Amino acid sequence: MRNRVPDPRRPVYVISVAAGILRVHPITLRIYEDEGLLCPARTPTNIRLYSDEDIRRALWIRHLTQNLGVNLAGIRILFELEEKLQMPILEALYQEPSPAGDADPPDATHDHQDTAGAAPGLPPAPPRRRS
């Protein structure tokens, strides 16, 4: 039996499982998709499939909205800036204290995720959107 490293880009989770991992309602994931923040893969029968990268990206979205008060339009701009500048803007934001001072960042829910280079308690910065 070979030891294979899981591919974090491989879409494996249907929307109900992804929502359960993230502890959000499936409608929340659909809203993130409608806003252009997530782009899950689709099966031939149009079922959404989320990868570990999608899960990490959704964790960042949730952290930014719930702990830092950033709205979805602001998050889209942050993601676009990070992609254009090739700079870790999200990690810098994480280092700043939240306005409420009560930010408990979400924990990554998978033990097998590689979180090297991530801010403590948060997954690595979200990958670029698929086009």
C-alpha cells in the first residue's frame, strides 16, 4: 500500500458535508459562490464538490466576516488584491487585533491539512479562484 499525500485541490465534499465541516448552512456556501468567493467543482449532474482548498478559503471568509466585520464585497477585494500583489494580505490582517477584541479564529477541521505558513489557528491563505 502506498502512502499518498492527499491533493488539497481534489474536489471530494458535497455541499452538505462541506457545510457540516464549516458549521454553516449550505445556503451560506451558495452565497459565497454567487458572490464569486468560492468556485466549487461540478459533477456532470451539476452537484457541487468542494476541495480542502475550498474549505480553507471558506474558513477565511467566515473569519473575516464574523471576527473582523468585513463584508463579502470587501473580502472579494482582499482576495483580488492578494492575488494581484502576490502578498499575504490575509495573514497581515490576522495579526491585527479584531475591533471587538474577541476574535477566536476558526480551527482547521482536518487533521491531514498542511498548515505550514498559516497564522496560528487559521488555515493557509486561500488559494486563487479557479477560472
